[in-house]
Amino acid sequence: MQCSKCTILACQENDLKKAPNRCPSVDDQTVFDEARKEYEKPDIRRISQTAAHVEVTGYMKWPRVKELIVFANKMGYKRLGIAFCIGLQAEAKVLTKILEKNNFEVVTGICTIGTLQKKELDIPDEDTFSTAEEVGCNPVGQAYFLNSKETDLNIVVGLCIGHDINFNKHSKAPTTILIVKDRVTTHNPAAVIYSRYYKQKYFEIKE
């Protein structure tokens, strides 16, 4: 059973008697019992409560940046970190100004911070744009830098796939992603899901 293919959605109706065979809400109930215990932690509960407030209050009215500002304010976050790709420096600059205008202290870390060469990661020349001597992305360095500045919340702006994973794994502060890197769709990866052209071209999926 795959939730993405379910047509009943008994979990949403809180009526598991209608659940299809192999529904995880029924078969894996012990997993969700364990998960519920996490919500007893004050920080997890507070994030959930704040998320609910932002969702309902700004529903179909606020863009994501506005949601970010309201969420951070209600959580009492003061120092925000931005981990951004060098290719989105202009966007990161605008975001910095917006957040500063809203009275946040902002700490930014570009992806090439620390000047990590690709050869240090045993990346071969064929997987570079020139040679392994070139500077590569340093998402762990970005995380360590923002950790050292004791940010309350970190915001990812356009880190490459994989680099975002390493950043999230090493960030001590809670992390939200504002922009997902997708060079082909001007950083709108959902376009591939909505577009018949992209689905047919890249994945041979026909409607």
C-alpha cells in the first residue's frame, strides 16, 4: 500500500475502519505510537502549534517568505541563518534585506565558504567543470559556520541536491528550505510534476 496512491484516505477522516488493506496507519500503528511521544516534547509541540497558526491564518493569503517571518516571530527566533548557493546570491541578498527590515539578525553563509577544493573530497576531474583543483560546495562548512554563530533557525536557499542533505544533517538549528535548486525550471521543481511535457520527456509518463 502506498499513501500516494490511496483513494480512501481513512486517516484524514479519522475512521480507520474504512482503511484499505496494508494501510500503514493500521499495520504500523506501533510506529505512530512512538512518533506521538515526540509531540510531548515542548519544542516539538510548540513548532507544531506555531505551524498550525501560520497555516490557518495565512492560508491562500501569505507567500512563503511572509509565512517564514510570522513563524520565526511567533517562535521567538532572533538570529536567522541563510545557507545559500553562489548561483542564488542575488536572491539571498534580497532575502537578507527583507529579514533585516523585519528586525531579525541575519547570518549568511555562501556555499563556497571555507574554500574547500573538490580534490579534497576525492572528486575526479570528470565530475568537475574544470579540474578537481576548483573550489566546490562546502555544506558541512556552512552548517558549522552557522552553528558557531548560534543561529535560532537556518534557511536553505538553493543548495544543490546532496549538498542540502549534508547541510541539514549537520545543522544544529532547526532548518527550513525556502528555495529548492532546479536550474531547468527556474527553481520550481513542481513544474515537472504539473507539466505533461516534462513528464513525457524525462520519465515517459503519459496521462
